[in-house]
Amino acid sequence: MSTVEGNEDELTRKQKREQARAQRKELEQAEATDAMRRKRLTQLGIASAVVVVIIVAIVLVTSGGSKTSVPKPSSKQANQTVAEVNSLLAGIPQSGNTLGAKNAPVTLQYFGDLQCPICKQFSLVALPTLIRNYVAPGKLKIEYHSMQTATPEPATFNSQQIAALAAGKQNKMWPYIELFYHEQGEEKTGYVTESYLQGLAQQVSGLNLPAWTAARSDPQFANAVTADAQTATAHGFTGTPSFLLGKTGGTLQKFEPGTYSEPGPYAAAIEKLAKG
């Protein structure tokens, strides 16, 4: 009897040990599973944080983080830009959208979008040479016309082009468009706001701001933008800048210089027309 009871006690102890061992294994497995879950959650949290950072960076870049704002009118940068523009245009007659003497023998019509980066390249690199060598001496006059290419929204395009034309009512259109190109922001960043247009106007030397603001509602300027678009379409223009060139008073022809950074082809064509 004692032997059987001893065997039963031993069996019971063995079962208890196995049961305890099984419980420990279950506990260890549970702890390992929990640790793995926490690790995965941590990794997921880090990955999510990285994704959030990337998204924020993209939003900043595409919605304004990289755009260029207008320098404050009294800032050093603005003063330097204004001085450069004023120096280039000093002493040259202006009338509406025209830069240069009315009786200049050659006329260049320049179709541009103020948000177009290629127009900026032409205006800042090739155009100054043409202004100094041909417009200032009275050999060439340049008319600026509107053509929507780079500006995404028609309403914004009309607003910015009309703002420039309104400055032209005071014979200040060319300083306005030159300042616009100098301070042009990156495409598709929505940088052209009312504040931007007002900031440019404040930098135009001698511009009467109340008169400029009132002129922007004049329907003649909206009509001018529409007429420019019709002219551009009639000549088959597909991009900006585009040009018409010819003798003043005659029929202007489509001019394709092949470059927007080298003044040579423009100068050669102007010289040929002036001599002819």
C-alpha cells in the first residue's frame, strides 16, 4: 500500500513539475510574443513617423516651402533689385506696354507669361543687351504682350498681367514686369497673391499706388489680355517667350531666335532690318 501511495505521490509530483514547466513555457512564449509585438509596433511607429516627416516635407515644397516671396520694399535685397532695374531703364521713353522711342525703325513684340521661367531667363540674360544696344539709342522699341503658358490659373494670370498693364497707365509697366521677373517664384507654388502684386507695386519708383489700384479695374486692360491671346493664337505661338519682329509700321513676322540666353541672333535680325 505504501509503495502504491509512494508511486502515486511521485507521479503527482512529476505531473506537477511537467505542468509547471508547461506553464513556464506558455508564459515565456507569451512574453516573447508580447516583446515581438512591441518591437513591431515600435518599428511601425518609427516608419509612420518617417512617412509623416516625408509628407510634411513634400507639402512644404509643393505648397509654399520653396517658393520665393517678394522682398520687403525697404529691404536691402529689394533696394538692390530696384536699383538694377532703374539703371537698365533709365532715360528710355515708356508708353503703356511699349519701351523705347515711338519712331524707332524696328519693333519687337514680346509675348510672355510673368510666371514663365524661360521668360525670366530671356528677360534677365539676353534682353538687357538689346535694351542697352538698341532700345536706348532709339533703334528698337519693344512691346510687351500677354500669353498664358506657365501660370496654372486663368484668373491669376489675368490678375498679374492686368497689374502690369495698370502700371503702364503711368508709363511704369516695364519696371513692374522687370521686377516681377527678377523676383519670380517657383512654378506651381501659388506665390502670386494680392500681397505679392502689391509688394511689387510698392517697389516701382514713382508709381502712384492709389491710381494703380483704381486702374486695375479698367476693362481696357482685361480686353488687352484677351486681344493678346487672340494674336498669339493667330500666329501659331505655342510657348513663351514668343516674338514678332519687323519694321515699325509694317507687317511684323514671327521671329524664332533659337536661344533665350544669347542676344546674338536678336541683334543680327535687328541690324538687318535697321539697314534694310
